[in-house]
Amino acid sequence: MRTIFTNCKILTMNVAQPEATALVLEGSKILFVGNDAEAVSFKQSDSSIIDGQGASLVPGFNDSHMHLLGLGVSMNAVDCRGLTGIAALKERVKEKVQSVAPGAVITGRGWDQNKWTDGRYATCQDLDEVAPEHPVILTRACGHVLVANSLALQQAGVDANTMDIEGGSLDRDEQGQPTGVFRERAMGLVRHIIPASDAKAIREALQVASQHAVSRGLTSVQTNDGGGAGWEDVVSAYHELKLPLRANVQFSMSAEQLAEFAERMHAANQVIPEHVGVKTIKVMADGSLGARTAALSEPYSDAPNEKGLSYYEQADLNKLIVEAHQAGFQVAIHAIGDYTAEQAITAIEYAQGCDTSRRHRMVHCQVLRRDLVERMAKANIIAEIQPVFLITDLHWTESRVGKERLKFSYAWKSLLEYGVNCSGGSDCPVEVLDPLLGIGAAVTRADVTNWPEDGWLPQQKLSVREAVALFTVGSAYAEHMETTKGLLKPGYLADMVLLSGDIEAVDPFAIKDLQIKLTMVNGMVVYKA
């Protein structure tokens, strides 16, 4: 059966045919792209015709860095986003206490002390006031800091004698007692009390999250769903579920786990469905700017005694990346600060030599330098960027890094101009899952109130097509799929999104307000407004 789209403003993302008004698909593939008159000639007796009413038809959005399982799990946790202070946080926890079993662990995510009026982090004592009989663990929006209450610390065996660990730390009061705030790898000292999700819970979380994703125009996700001992249950869930989108599943692995994982996953990749793949290893190498744990080469401008936290010595990172590369995996290294970015680039250069075909990735790339960008381009390192970060971060980044380092901070236009291949993501549930919000942020470089009107660091604004490319052909290139998806072109997969308006004609500040009218994967409608 053929489906014919007419009267559309089609952004094909195909440089050989950048625009069209009509598209014909048959089965799972695109058959024709061109004008309305030609498209009508493909009509058959059972063809379906969709009038786009002048709206944009674009390739299906592809989020190159997010956490689909984490999104599903977070939908059942305390939503800590958008709060103005500790009192509001406590109220959210108090509400959750009423709906869970006695003694059950309460988790949540999304708080950001930079948006609070209190001027400080919440502590275990704050949470004790509203949940003395439930362990409570609330993770910051960035995922690199958490706060836990006293019962959680007690169950985890954390007290004044607990030492900091490499790559992580605990905040302490004047008496040396833990305040309940854990940073980076130290979060594992308390997180282990959270019950592991069973197979049923994993499946339910993935189903709920994937339905939400297609309603936002996502047809593909490149999702980091944890690692360690639980990866087999996650892979099984993706294997068995008929999710409405494509998933490239990533896992974090230590050097010790990598060999066994590689052997078993290469075998599994031979039998798992076409729409699922496991080809990339995620490596956490530093923290976040918001928590001042991203590793900088020079001290933070607003904290002269701090440079952040680096997870690896260079030799250890080199070893891990070499082993992943030799095992046939692409690596995606979380690197926010310029110190860690340099470590990541050095490790990738060391591992791949002159062979840049693996397209290893660097995730976030928020604070860079000119020399690092030049090396990224030469080594064909993909910059996985999250434009939605800018919406919040523009209010405080200059205070963190100072004016000089701003020149190559969130510098997406510069990355493109230097020849770095870029892909677009959300890091959901760190930020909301909404490609149009990210595209709008890349174009306007403004927050949700449209401030500043001229954009923050306006020289780094992207055009609409450059921004759309991040979430389509750019993300497809990052996962070696640019010859099958990411473009609207005959022979390509019929993954596409119909918007509520013309994305190039609306006011740039209105891009984020466009709606998803229809999402199609493999030629099948998976969401319709």
C-alpha cells in the first residue's frame, strides 16, 4: 500500500534535492520525493493521501544522547523539576510519602539549586522532616549530584567515617558529618540501596517512555541505559518488545567487564531485531558545570579553588578506549569540561591512530578550546550536543567559566565551521524530551521566555536547517546509518514527522511551540495528534 503526502513543505535534508512538496512511500521505504503533480501519478486504488496543508514534513527525529529506560523510570518518581526552593522540594516528597508502601525507597530527579532562592543545597535533615521513615534519594537535574536523607545514609552504611572515593566526594558539615549530598562516583555509596528494576518493570518503563518519545516526533533514539550486571535484562526487553521506534542501546562498562560484554553482545547483535542495535560503549569521564564537577583545565571563575572532578588518569582512559575500539565498539565519552575533553580526544587519537572510520563520539562538549576543536575535526570525533541545555545554562555559565572561556563554550556554529560532525540530543530525563525545543534553542539561543532577544553568544546561532540536521542526518551519521535514514530520499526508510506548521516560516521563537501532527516509523503511523 502506498501513502502519498501532498501540499507539504518538505525539508528533505538531501543536498541534491533540498526541498519538495510531495512524497510517496510504499511499505517501509520512500518511493518518490518531488512535486504534487508527479506524486499523484503514483496513486493506486488503495493509496492513502495525506494533505500536509503547507506544513513541514521532515525526517524522523533521532535523539543521539538520551536515557529511554531512565525516562520511563522517572515517570514514576518524584518530579523535582521547576521548583523554586527547598520548601517546595520537601512538599513534593511529602506528597510521595502518602502514596508508597511503608519503608519503601523514594527516588526523584530534576532539582537544580541554581534556580532556588535558598542559596544552598538541601540536606539529609531537610528531607528527614518530611520522610523520616522512608529512605529518600533525589538526584540533581544533571545526574551528577544527589541528596539523601538520614535513613538512606543509615541503610547504606554511610557515616562520618566514610571516606571519599576516587572521582567522587561527600559534602560534610563543620563536625565532619555527611550532609546527605553525594557527588559523582560517590553517589554509588548510597544508590545501591535502591531496589533493582525487575524484568517486568524494565519492560513497562520502556513501553511508556517509547510512546512518549514518538509523541514528540522521535523515530530513533540512541539511549544509554546503564551498564554493569543489569545489561542483559535491558537487552532482553528491547529484543522482545515491539517498541514503536528504533533504538541504538548504549551501556557503560569498566575495562574488566568489557571483554565478556563484547563477546556476548556481538553474538546477540546477530539475532536481535533490525530496529535495535548495541554498538556503542558510554564512558563517564567528568561531571557537570551546574554542580562544578566538570573537569576544567583552569579553576572555576566563581570557585577559584575548584577545577571539577576527572574520573580517569590519562593512561587508564587510553586503555579503556583502546580495548573498546579493538572489540569493535564505538565509544561515546562524556566530556563537559575542557580538561576532560582533551583527555577524551587524546584517548581516541591513541586508540584509532589514522583510522577515523569508527566515528567515536564526545558527549556534551560544553567547554572547549580552539585547539581541541581542530583536533576533533581531524580525528572525525562526533560532537554530541544538547541544545536544550542552553535554555537553563545561559543564565550562569559566564559566572562559572568567565568571558575568555565563553568563546568556545556551547560553540555549535564554530564546531560546524571547523568541520566537526555534530549530532543532536536531549540527555532526557536530565532535560525534557522535545526535539523542537532543542531545535528552537539552537536557532534562537534564548530561554523559554525568549530572553535574550538577540540570543546568548549570538554568533553561535544555527540556521533552521543546520539545527534540524542535528536531529536527523547528523544523528544518523553518528550511528553509521546515514545511508538508510536521516534523509527523505527514495530508497530510505519511511521514518518521518509532519509538523503543525512551516518550521522555516514561523518566527524562530515559535519553533518550540510547533506541534507534532503525525509520526511515522517504517511507513507505519505510530503517533497521530
